[in-house]
Amino acid sequence: MSAIIKKIEALRDQLNQHNYRYYVLDDPEISDSAYDKLLRELQTLEAEHPELVTPDSPTQRVGATPLDSFNSVKHEMPMLSLANAFSDEEFTDFNKRIVDMLHKEGTLEDENIKYAAEPKLDGLAISLLYENGILVRGATRGDGTTGEDVTLNIRTIDAIPLKLLGNNFPQRLEVRGEVIMTKDGFNALNEKQRSNNEKLFANPRNAAAGSLRQLDPKITATRPLSFFCYGIGIISEEIKLPATHSKVMLLLKSWGLRINPESKVVTGVDGANQYYEQLQKKRESLQYEIDGIVYKVDNLNYQEQLGFVARAPRWAIARKFPAHEEMTKVLSIDIQVGRTGALTPVARLEPVFVGGVTVSNATLHNQDEIERLDIRVGDTVVIRRAGDVIPQIVNVVLSKRTGKPRKFKMPTHCPVCGSVAMRNENEAVTYCSGGLFCEAQNKQAIIHFASRKAMNIDGLGDKLIELLVDQGLIKRSPDLYALTHEQLASLERMGDKSASNLLKALEDSKTTTLDRFIYSLGIHDVGETTAKTLADHFHSLQKLEQATVDELLAIHDIGPVVADNIVTFFSQQHNREVIDDLLKTGIHWPEDTVVSDVEQTLAGKTFVITGTLSDMSRDDAKRELQARGAKVTGSVSRKTDYVIAGENPGSKVTKAEDLGVEILSESQFKAIL
Ligand code: IVH
């Protein structure tokens, strides 16, 4: 047993060390997968010995059951706020007040005060309580006096150690810092929220706050949260603190807490201003949002002498950066049709300079988002753009709304091609239903049409299709079949040979199957499996075209959304015209063999087809066999009854001979049919 305990402890130490190297030192020693492997090893051992699991084990970050509500936590030392400086003058005034006060106290050694300068993180303040090195409580700032106990959620944040490193930490230690969400994490989270039809977050700070206030820690665990500490609260007295804030931070770092690597000690107003210039230049490239710089008098004795005014320390100030938010007017709301047919409303804005660039458009995503914001043409809105965060409309300034502008409604028809616009139940996005007709989608539609599982046109890749459309040689899929050798050979990087090959591939593609053809039409939500289901059910394109919603619903696997999409698709004249044009090029598939009409003469027999048949394709042969109840497989085994051998049959015939399986020639096969 003691060997197991040792092993478990060793694994925990290793994992904690790696976590420290990754988050605190920013210098990982092993890959993520090697880390995961160690973690799994520990999980396995703990599962075998549940009595050895401790709450500070790296495996115990998530797992608690949801809460009904958060308990409140009274801060033993209030969590204060900071005075702001919005200009160089305001900072100079702040510095002067400090110099004057310390002068009066008679303790000033040097007029050039040293400041610990740190990014002001745009997240939310958190207090972490460690007892005997173990994280026992995490609490929000709340009103500064009373916050909420969010321990279970805090534990899910990998950058926060569950256990301090080393052994020289105080018995009781309160660490304070900021929980943040990275810009990438925020963009990805909002993307996910959008596709799940859930509420979007206005900015990374809101997203971090919303994530920490989840009653179910399992949800918090999925959110990309991180943490930097910036100070201490209560601390038990057995340890003597260093003389400066910056050294206290290094001490915290040695215990495994993550401090901001941009932090620096600067001297006097000049040093502070230089730091401001540097960090402002760096602001956009940082992975997280900052809204300014916090300058703290580094000397802790000075801090004590300076004390507090109201709810803020006299020894610190937040020097703010220009805002990432600006107001502007919505000039119009246009609809853009994407390559996939999604109709996206876009707000055209009075150009406004925000977050370092001029913004004149902002996507409104979909009808739900427009309703959520209640945005109308003519409204004044708040635009936000921070770093890599996509410009977005945060809210409407209702007090500036004049008159009674009408609510915006998504159009009922595609603005590009006039096809019916559809919005499926449970989906936020409105789609144009004219896939193969709509110019906005034609490239995408043709790419889909030519793809392997659709018409399988060999050598007709995405790039070539884009080129053909851009050069005006094709507009819709039927135009592919009118391309000439001359046209193709004259294209960039297309020689004589590849032109001939492509023409042959186009010709070959004309012999297809009904399910491939249905799939190639690009009906929204009709994938290859649904296409096959439809082909197997109707056996004829005409019957599918005429099917009603009820008839479609009667088919297993077809739901109301898909049924509706199919009926809408075929009800539009222009879609039928494109289909007619395709059929006129000679596209065809084996005639509709309705299974029930054909006698099941081959039921229970297994066939393998090999080599080239002269009178029909192998796919056609397969269908004929299947229509008569036979099973057609790809390889020869003892279970095979017959191998049909066309020209150049290859190894399958040899194998059939070895196994004594009967081999049929093409004419014998036709005789059976
Ligand atoms: S020190 C008494 N340092 O700003 C001083 N605060 O406006 C306590 N903040 O609630 C704060 N980055 O959430 C400090 N490097 C930093 C900070 C920081 C962000 C936040 C903190 C606080 C608010 C005060």
C-alpha cells in the first residue's frame, strides 16, 4: 500500500510542477499529451484506491454537483477599488500628492518614487484563501465587503493552484487577483454560444463573470478562464514580508501563483510614462484585454504611511487607456448571402474610430440577435472592438432613439436570387433555398455538385471551379457540361492533357445513381444518407419532386425540417429548370427498378463483381442484382456464391478459383437477370 501512496504522491507532485512550469513560468517542459498521460495514470490509481483521493489532487478540479445558490463571504479585509487617471496630468498630480505627503512625513528618501507597474486586467477581482497551502475558498469581490463563495468554480481554473508549492508559505494566506478570459477563448466561446443558439457575451469580462457565476461547476470547467494575481489580503504573521510590493509578488510566484509577466518596477513620472507608451503599443498583441495600467508605490512602508481615502488606496492609481467602445449611428441594415446560403444581416455604420481601426460595418448575425438588441435603422449604438475581438454592437442607446423606427425583419426571399428564404425551427440562421441557382452560392454549390460523394467529377477541384466562375466560363452546374477543350486548355496551369482528362471525367460523371444526383443538388440538410433514403424510397426523381410533406414524413429518418426543405426546394421553378438543364446534358442513372415489382429470384445469394463489364457499369449491375434480392459485397470469401468477372478481373477471380466459388462471365450474368 505504501508504495501506491508514494506513487500517487509522486504523480501529484509531478503534475503540480508541470502546471507551475506551464502557467507561472510560461516554460512547459512536457507536451500537453504527456501531461494528460500522467493525469490519466493518477486517475486510474485513484479510481482503484478511492480512499486515497484528496481534494487538492490535480484530478479533483471538476466533479462537484451543482449548487442551488452561492453563499456569501464577508471579506476579512475589504477589497478596495482604485482611483483613475485619464491623462498624463492626472498621473503627474497623483505622483505630486505622494511626494508631498511623504515629504511632510519626513520619510522621503528620493523624489523619484519607484512604482510597481502592472497591466490593469479587464476581468473580475477574486480572493483566494489558502490554509496550510491548500486552496480552501475562492470568493468574488462583490461590493468590496461581501462577495460570493465561488470555490467550486475557482477550482476548475487550471492557472489557479489547488495547493501551494514549497513549504515556506504562511499558514493562512489570502491571494488577490483577476480572473480573465483570453480574446481567443472569448471569440471561440461566443462562436459556440451562437451555434447552440445561446446568448452571446458582450465582452471577455462579461464572459468571465458569467462563467464564474454558474451554479454548475461543470459548465465553468468548459469555459476558457485564466488568472493572474496582483496582491495579497490577509496573511498570518509568522512570515516576514519583503519590503516592496514587487518582491511580495515574486514570493507569491515562488509559491506557484501566476503573476503578470508584463509587470515592471518603474521610476518617477518619466519611467511611468515610458511604461505606458510601451504597454499601449503591446496592448493589441496581448492575449487578454487590459484597460490600463495600475501603478502601485512599490515601497510597502510608504504604502502604509499613505493609507487610504474612502474606498481606494492613496498609494495606487489606474491609468486608463482610451476606451475600446465608441458610439455611432446605424445607417442601414443589409443582408449578405454567404457561400453556404446563410442570410446574415449586417449593420452599415457611420464610420467610427475604435480600438485602433475605423469600423463601418458590424455583423448582426441573425434575427434573434437583432431582436435581442432591438436594433433599428437610425439607432445610436455602442460599438466595441478590442484587439482581435471582432467588432460588435454592444447595445442600443435607447435614450438617443428619435421617432418610431420600424423593427427589422429578415427578408422572406434571398436578396441575390429571389428564392424563398427559410428558417428552420430551432435554428437561428435563415437560409436561401436556391442552392444551385443562387449566384452568391454558385461556387459552393458547384464545388458540392462536383465533389466525390456527389457527381464525383475527377480533377475538378475547388480552385478550378473558382477560376471557372471568376472567368465567367460557368455560372451554374449545367454549364460544366458545355465546357470545351479549347476553353479548358487556355486556363492557367491547365495543359492539353488535363483538359482532355477533365472532359472525360465530366462525360463519365453523367452515368450516375439517383442518390448521388439527389445529394448533388445541395438541398439544405439533405446529406448523402438522406439522399440514399430518398432514392431507395422513391426510385424516381419525378416522384421525389412531387412528394408532399406528409409523404416525406412517412419515411423513416425524415423529420419535419428536412421534409419542408425538400418540398420548398422542388416547389421553385428555377430549381426545376436547373435540374432539367442537368438532365438535358445526358446525366442519367439506372432506370427506376421498383423492388417489389421484380421477382426476388436471387434472394439469399451473395455476389462479387470484378473487372470491367462491357454493357453496363458495375454500379448498374449491382443495382440489378440488389433489385432481385441478392447481396453484393466487395471481397471474395467462402460465403460468396458467384463472382461476376468482366474484363481484366484481377486477383478476385484467382481467389474464387481457390475457394471453388462459381465464376460467371458477363453473358452468363445477363442470362441470370
Ligand atoms: S490592485 C487596492 N492590480 O481593478 C488595490 N487591481 O479598479 C486593489 N484590477 O477590483 C487592486 N488589474 O479587479 C489591482 N494589476 C491590478 C489589477 C487590478 C485589474 C482590477 C481589480 C479591482 C479593480 C479596481
